[in-house]
Amino acid sequence: MRLTPRRQWPDRYLRGSHCFSTMIRNAFAETGFDLDEEASYVIGGGLGFLFYRDGDTYYVNSRIHDLEHFFARRTGSRIDFVSHTTADAMLAHAREWVDAGDLPYLYCEARELSSFRGMLPWDEVHPFGEHALPVRSVSAAMPSDGAILMACPARRFAVGRIIPPEHVPDIREVLAVSLVESAELFLHPVNNTQGERALKAFERELAAMPDVVEPEVTRVELLSMSTMLEKIGSGGGAGRHLFARGLRAASTHLNDVSLSVLASEYAALGGRWRALARDLRAHAAQRDPRDGWAGLVTAVREVRRREVAAATELLRVSAIVLGATA
């Protein structure tokens, strides 16, 4: 069946937990490949973990970057992505795509948007990266270089657009492939910043943190990590609550109760991550954030072991489901 592409973003933009999975849901609304946000998150590889340290900065993220690109590859869609030297050039390109009936979006820092400024303690945490901002129209009065920072340097003044496939994808096959690939990437990542290896690095670096980082800097990093796990683009609980809902949606599409059982485990993991985020914030508020540090490290170790067990079971179950859909 041919897919009917949208020519503009929906008049009533549907809200969600994660900016990119919500954007994808809206991009495919009323096209014949209508998805809820949860399924979009699963297809885009919402299951994951990122960690790296750059000096005294400890960066965590509960999912793989580039969710929109994983979604595009798995559905036969395409993401066009163009960077510019100025905000004016970026906005001119976005205007061209709007006029052509495409669905453009910008990458920007969440703290630049008025709707986000009052939600998080931006002055207490370090920058987090990009937020997806769909563009319905471009006004001549939109801010230019001096007022819009536009996320990380790699995507400075970047505009993207989603090009859907010609035909409606097979949702059963797409979901099964996405679950297998996500579990494999989590258990066998390409480098130490992703998946199981990133969790090990997080545990190791957290254990050493009191010996190498000053207490006041430690306070900022604890708040930043807590915010990333609980507040930034994941729906809370390191994205595991959203992923659990996605597994339940996949269970319905694929008629497999094993995925629903796994959804309960990932929801429980979301509770563990949420508790860890609270503990990180509580340590940041202490007179000396290093007091009781061993408890934090133990909590991360327990979550890591449970994450690995869940991903191992997910790979086993989803491989069986994929075989059944072939």
C-alpha cells in the first residue's frame, strides 16, 4: 500500500515524552503508517545507554543518539540534514522546505526555548545537546545569530527534514528487527561509550570520582547526571518507562506475550533509574557530596547487572519473534 506523505506538520501537534519520537509520530500521522510515540521510540532504538567523561564533565544519556536516523533506516525513510554557517542561512533553507511541502525541523538547545526555561535548573547543570524543534513556518522576525545558539557545534545552524518511504512499511517486521538490533547493540556495542560497556565505564568512573574531582564540581556533575536520567528527553527513569510502553505496543502488534512480560521488567528498571537519579541529587545537596559514596556505586552496579540480564532476554525473545515474522 502506498503511503500518503504529509505536506505540513499537524495543526494539533501531539505531545509526548521524547522530542524525536514525538516528532516522528506527528510526521507519520494520517499517512497510512500511523504510530504512537512508544512504537516510534522502539523503532528508533530508544533502548540504550551512553556515557563518557571529558575532564571533569561526566555525560550520561539513557538512549542512543540519532534516534531519527535509526528510525529512517529501519522504515525505508530518509533524513536530509544540512548545516549552515549562519542562523539566517539555516532559516532560509527551512523556509524553502516549508514552501515545498516538506517537514523541516531544527536542532536547538532546550534552554533556548521559553517553554523549557522554567522547567530545569539550567544554571546548576552543564549543557546537554540538541532538542528537535519542528518548523511549521518561518517568520522574518525569528531570532538570528546573536540570539539562537543552536545546540552542539557539530549541528550548529542545522536543519533537517523527514522524507517518508513510498510504501507503508510492515510494522511487524520493522518492530522485530528494531528490537533485535537494539538488544544486540546494547550487549555488543561498537565502543566503550555505549550499552553494556558504557554502564561498566559509568560504574568505574563514578567509583573514582571523589578522588579526582573537587566537591563543588562533583555537585554540578551529580545534578547534571540526575537531570539527564530523569528530566531530559526520556520520559523519566532513563527512558525505561517509555521503552516499557513501547514493548507493550510491540507485544500487541506482534501478538507475543513474552514482550509484555519484558515490559514489566523494563518498567521496574525505570523505577531503579529514577531512584538512582534521586540519590544523585540528594548527594549533591549534602554538605560533602562524597559522604556515603559507596552506596551510589553499589546502586549503579545492581542496575547494570539487571540491565544486562533484561537485554539478554530481550535478544532471545525478539530473535524468536523475528524468525516468526520472516
